[in-house]
Amino acid sequence: MQKFSKDWKPMNGAMQPLLPCGVPPLAALLDALRRERVPDATDPLRVGLFVQDTLASITLSDAPPGWIGLHALLNRPDTPAAVWRYILTHELLHSVVPPVVVNGKAIMHPPEFWAREQELAPERGAAWGWLWLNFHACLKKDTVRECVFVKPGWRRMMDGPRADMAQCRAVTADFVI
């Protein structure tokens, strides 16, 4: 089994997931996506909502189960199902598509990863469109570390109306990160 982050823990240092607020049952959704989209992802995984540095992450270790951590920013009843499906599929793919070392640097998203994601996650563009339209002020793409960070102050974004998926599809038909 591959290790991605030996010492990963959410920003607040605790491994206690937050209680979901009107979100779908994440463990059941993860299991369904594993069966439907990534059946070769056989590592035992748990999923939870955390206050952490990144929008999402996966931790695999020698002592299963691993964790898929989703940022508490998503802990809203109006987070679309397509966003949950996309992010969980993306994280599941990390358990089956290994990083590639190029010039001594591990590339977490090699071309094979992106090809599989494009094949398995048709909602990718709409999901990223929704995320950027609704949370652009508190998200920061880091191309060097290959992740999206959630900026401090994200809690101010938790209240207020959100664009829905129909609005996002109209604006971001071909948008990808």
C-alpha cells in the first residue's frame, strides 16, 4: 500500500471528523463510487469532514484504514451531489494510480491519473465550476504542491446563497482546474 502523507492530520491537529450537516451519507457514497467507478480501489478507507488545509486529501498508510478528508467548507446541505461524487472519485483514484517520480519530484497527478479521472468523472467541469463560483475568495490553487488550499477566513463563506449546478453549468461548460 502506498503512503501519501505519513503525518497528515487536519489543520486543528485532531483526527475527529465533524458531524455532517445535511450532506449525503459519505461512507455509503464512497462505497457506491468504489463499486461503480473505481473497483480496483481495494484499500480500506474512511471518509470525513475536517477543518484541514486542503479542499480534499487522501491518506493511505501501512495500518489501514486510510482517510479521505473533505474540508468542512463543503459541509452544507446545498453542496451538489455532483461535487461530492467528483471529489470522492478523484481521491479514490489516488489509491490506484501511483505518483510518478520525475527529476526527483513525486508527481501526484500523472497523465494516467488525469485520463482516468476524465473517463470516470463526467461531472468534473461542473463540480469545479460550482466550487470556484461559490468559494473563489477562499480557495487557492497550488500547482507546485498539486492541491487546492482553503484560505483562513473560509468560515465567512459559509452563510449566504449559492449558485446551483444549473447556473454553474451555464457559465462553466468546459471549465476544469
